[in-house]
Amino acid sequence: MADRVLPYPAHWEADVVLRDGGVVHLRPIRPDDAPAVEAFHAGQSAESIYLRFFAPLQRLSPRDLERFTHVDHRDRVGLVATLGDAIVGIGRYDRIDSATAEVAFNISDSHQGRGIGSVLLEHLAAAARERGIRKFVADVLPQNRKMIAVFGEAGYTVRHNYEDGVIALEFDIAPSEESTRVRESREQRAEARSVQALLHPRAVAVVGASRDPDSIGHRLLEDLLGGGFTGPLYAVNPEAWEVQGVESHTRVTDIPGEVDLAVVAVPADAVGDVVDDCGRAGVRGLVVVSSGFAETGDAGRARQRDLVRRAHARGMRVVGPNSFGIVNTDPQVRLNASLAPSMPPAGRLGLFSQSGALGIAVLDTARRRRLGVSSFVSSGNRADLSGNDVMQYWLDDPATDAVGLYLESVGNPRKFTRVARRLARTKPVIVVKSGQSTFSVPPGHTVRESRLPRETFDEVLRQAGVIRVENIHQLFDVAQLVVHQPLPAGPRVAIVTNSDALGALAADACVSWGLDVVHGPVAVRSEATAEEFRAALREAFTAPDVDSVVAGFIPPLVTVDADVALALAEVAGASEKTCVATFLGMHGVTEALSTSVRTVPAYPTPEDSVRALVSATRYAQWRQRDRGPLVAPEGIHRTAARALVERLTPPDADGRWVSEAEATELLAAYGIEVWPAYPVTTPDEAAAAAQRTGYPVVLKATAPHLRHRADLGAVRLDIAREGELRNDLAEMKAQLERHGSADLVVQAMAPVGVSCVVRSTEDPLFGPVVEFGVGGPPTDLLGDVARRNPPLREGDVADLVRGVRAAPLLFGYRGADPVDVDALEDVVARVSALADDLPQVAELELNPVIAAPEGVTVLGARVRLAPPPGRTDTDTRRLPG
């Protein structure tokens, strides 16, 4: 073990949300931390000191302080958790041998029970893995139950040994499915608690409350008062004794009671001081409505970073800046800390918007459609709190049955889809994403640049079960259906109207979007009575082969709309089948189509109603399907593969394409065999290569612009004899010299099958993405490629292979033999595991992959290694920035 001190690992720094929703800052320990470490030790109880050091150390000696604070960041590593200027937790490891280190923790007495020990263990394990350590050991006194629990509940397999009054623990620190599950579960609970603290404050202060009726501060206080907030409300304005009847204070620290939430509406250059004051007052969260931050340029970006740094250092979360505000319609809270002039009606839909201006439109649309809202968050520049955090909250929120999100950018799509997928298993997630024509990012949003096509985001949303819609209008079309109706049991539809034309339009829409019209269209006479309409509806709802009913009604002169609407509402309410309606003049959630049991959502056109029904049906089918376990192909040698890529990856950002032999070795570690190809330049070399592989053989060019180009004479197949091979070699060299390259290889002839392409890309924004396509024109010319984000489950792999339009070629198209899909999916699963494990693999392409009726053959492989850009969703909990 070397004595050289490595540079300070700044990438180990992180802001982390704790179990109670508060925030601490984690960073490597520094020599100048000695006074803070000494103060930390002096503040500990005698019991805590004894449990940590096995001795009553009343104070740390200068030698101890030196040892604790001077580390080499490799064999001796220390992390501290800080809150403001104080250290509230210390974790460290000391290497014992090349793969083992002893770990120890010390948590402030006043902060125990907040999950700091678990966070330190998680981040220490990640740092240790980075330094080549694979196992932790620890000695713990039997009475130290809290620390034993920290190790035992981390998801690792912990081995115990009791000797001489001490429990010796040891465990491997490689991430496992269980440790990942534990980490993500803790992350969800912590982030949900931090959002809950914002949406359920016991007391609120408006900083910048003004008497000027045209000011934002005046409006915010007015809206809080108008909404009927149930807790104490305070104004902060140093130039006023009271504002709108609310007593005013000079600063938050002057307020006599505790404040959970501060709504900040002061000039941008004053926000930093307000944040510090709020931190001193014990405020738990901030809603910063003020503008003048990252959306204004470099100076604003620096101001925004400073805002978040100050808030996190004091343990606070931030909504904004440049936020429209937050709303909670819970009658026990009634929080309208927003610029919305009135509270939306209470209901079961959670809403999130990044855009302030669109936030107004979102809430206004909900109000016009009479669609009730449970909670609303506008993230503004999303410098801290994002849609990920709010989805974590909605997962456990009993007041929310479905969620809608308007997104202008996604800073961490890998985490977004992971969180959305978990939420979508129980609650519909509807997403509008703007800026689809380009990868443009709104001012104020920090997003890495992606190298992948814009369709990638849609595909990973589909993988996560998210309902993707094109605009806010469609978001509410789907929301009013999934909130008020049961999900469709299947794609079979009945259509009942009082107009042949209306029925035909609905049927055409169903067929065009893949629904099966199995009943009707039934059109009662235009002047039919409500009872006639009721009878036709009852017949449709009771048909055993019907999953959903599309009803349409154009009111004639003789029939009262209300009677027909009531008939539909009553028949639909007596059934567990899904129903949508088109009633002329009705839109949204109407009293006419509501009963005490259920509400039938109304749409202005049959196309709108069917589009919403299609979205709900596809989502229901996603939920009904068992996705299976995470893929775990056998015969993978991860340690060897990691060692290989660490040795071969160059330091420059562009990386390099590795040799064919190196690519073959890497793929072999993941159980993927690449058939050898032998470079040849002379007829004798070609004949010798064919002797090694056995006839028949393939002769093909290797230049990138000629690969797989049979149309340019760059490939000769099924060469059965030596004489034929010699002739083909001569002809191809003469022909290909005109294209600038005559480099050729000989390879064994693969079985007849379907040529496929399997790729992976390590994208700076999305992380690892696996692609699949059928080779040739479908992939190269038409861009018929499916994409998924690892880690993949078995169902994801199946969807990936079946997700291209050319997929029928794999399943016996026009009488051909079906290919060995199981073997093809195994190759895809192995590539996904490799992509997930090895971020240094910047690009990988298997092409062609020949899928035959019996087995799969990989004939070509290319691999580019490069220093990884760093994944946005890491194996440690951390807030952005």
C-alpha cells in the first residue's frame, strides 16, 4: 500500500436528503476540520464515545486529531456529514489489505435516528469500490444496537462472529439487487418526507410581503389568506408593522413561533441573506418565487448555485427559484402558496409544472374542467426540487390517485424513469414534454447534452409505463378518465350513439389506434328517448366481450340532454367497465354525467374520447403484464471485464476503438462469442483462413463505409470451394479499390437467418441505452430502432426485440421459419448487463447478429472505450448539483 496522498476527491461531495426530509452535506474530511472534529467529540455523550472507541476518551489527543483528519483518500478515507459549520457525523475506513477495509462511524447524539449512519455507509462503500476495495469489516460492541442495525439493514449479506466481547462483522460491498432496493426505498421515503414538509407546513412566512397590491409579495400573502391556510401565517417586511392584517416582522428569526415554510419574494440579490436567516430560524423549506437567477445568464447561474448551497448547508429544500408556487387542497391544510388567484377544487389529481406561465394554464384548465387537484408544485428553474421528488411524495400520498407533469427539460432521465416506473405500478403518470422539435433547454435549466435521437425519451417513458401526451389538453383528457373511471380490462370496445356519423367517427378512431370494436357501432334513432338510449347502453355494458364503452350523443329537439346524461351515468355507474362520452356542449367532469358512484368524463369530439381511452388501455396493459425479474445471464465474469476496460480505456475524452481481439475478449467475459474473421490480402492467405474456419465461407470488406454493403460488391456469401474463393478475392480487390479500400477478411458462413443489430451507448444525459433493430434498410434507412434503459427486466428485453416495426420478420413472416428469439433475447440481455456494469464502454455494436431458427451468431463487433461522463443516477443518494 502506497503512502502517496491522492488529490482531494471533490466528486465524493454530495447533498443528501435524510430520513426526516432534512438535508446534510457529505464531503471528504480535510486537515482544517480538526477544530470541528474536536468540537464534535466534546459534544458527544460518554456512552457514544465508549461505543465508538471502546474506551472513555474524554478528549482527542493531537495525535488522534492528526490521524483522523489527515487521510490519503485511498487507503485511509474519511467522510463527514455537515450541517452549517458543524460536523454531525463521521465515517471512515482504513484499508487492511488490497480488497478489505475496516469501517467505523460516529454520529452526533443530537442527530441520531435521522439516517446519517446509513448515508455515510452508502457513500463510503461507493468510495471504497472506486479504490478497489470489495469488503468491509467492523468491530462493534453488542450494546451498540443502532450501529449493528445500520450494517444489518443496508441490504448487504452481513456475517457475524462474536469473540472477546466484541461482534466482528464483515460483508461484501458490491451492489446487489437487495442493496439497491434498500437504497432506493430509503431515497423514496426521504425525498417524500422533504416534499411533505413543504406541502404540509404547520406555519408559513411570506418574505417580501408588501402593501403594494401590484407586487408579487402582496399577491402571495393575499392568496394564502384567500385560500384559508389553517396554520399561523406571518409577513416579513422590515418597513411595515402589518400587511393585509397580518403582523409583520423584520426578519424570519424575529418571528416568535416556529416556521416550516418560507415563501420568498424579494429581489434576487437579497435572497441569499434571506436563506441564511431562514436557516437560523429552523425553516424546513423554501419556495423562491423571485426571478433573476440562472435564466438571466452566468451571473444568475452563480447566484442560483449559491442559493442552493446555502439552503442545503442549513438543511433546507428549495422550490424554484422563478417558481409559480405550490398548492395543497387538503382541507386540513388549505395551502395556496402560489400566484394562482384562487384554490383549485379539491380532488385526486397531483400536478407538477416546471413552467411558471404554464402553471397558470394548468390550474386554470383543471378549474374549467371541474377536475379536482390534490396538490400542485411549480419547480421554476428546478435548481433543487424536481419532478422526481414530487413523484416520490405522490407514491405514498393517499389523497392522490393520478399525476400529471408538464416538463420543459429532464435533468436526470435515468432517475426520472426509475421513479416514474415505480409510481406507475399503482398510479397513472401522465407527462407532457415540450421542446420535442429540438433538444432546446429553457433558460435556467441545467441539462447535459444528449447524443441520442429525441425519440429516446419517449421510448424510455414507454418502458416506465408513463402515459406520454402531446399537450396540456390531452393531459387533462387522460386525467379525467383515469381519475374517475376504472382502467380498461382490455382493448375490446362497444360504441353506442344516436348518430350513425358519430358512431363511424368513433369506430374509425378506435381502429386507427389499435382498439377492437366488438359491439356496434350501435346508433339509436336520433329522436330516441332516454329509456331507449339506456336500453342500448345496458346491452353494451353487459356484453361479456366488451371492456370499454364509447358513448356519443347529439341532442335533437325532442330529447332532454339531462335525462340521457343521467341514463348514461347510472348505467356506467352500475358497471366496472370503462366509459367515455361525447356529448355536444359538455366537456370535462360535469354534474350531468356524475352519480354518487362514478363520473363519466365528457369530450367535445369522439376522437378526443377515444384517444384518452387508448392511452388508458395501453397503460392498463402495461400494468397487467408481469415484467419479470432483472435479467441475470449466466457465465458473466465482471471482475475480469472491469480489469480489462480499466486497462484499455485511454485518458482522452474521445476514447478509442479497441482492436477486434480486445473487443472479442471483452464480449467473451459477458458470454458473447464473436465468430473470428481473418484478414487476408493474398489468395494463399484466403485459402489458409478458409481451411481454419471450414467451408462455406464469407469474404467481406472491413472499411467502415463498406461494411455490409453487398450492393457495392463488398460482401461475397456462401463460398464453397477454394477456387471460387481465389477468384472472388481477385474480383473484389479490383472492384473495391475504386471505393478507396480493399481490406478483406474471411469468416465462416453463418446459418441462414435474419440479420439484426444490437448496440449500446453511454450517453451523458440518459446513461446506458441499449438499441435493437433488424439489419439493413429497416435500421440504416428507416431508423427502425427500439431503445431501452438498463437495468432491464425480462419483459423489457422482450419488448425491445418486439418493439421495432420489422419484428414480424423474426416470427415467421410470410411462411418463413421463426428465429430462435430466446437466443436473440439472451444476447440483448448480455449487452444490457455489460452496458449497465461498464460506463467506460462508450459505444458497442454487434453487427450483424444472425438470428437463425436454431441459435444466434455474432459475426461482427465494434467497441469504443472512453472515460465515462458520469451518470446522473448514481449508486449513492445525492441531490442534483
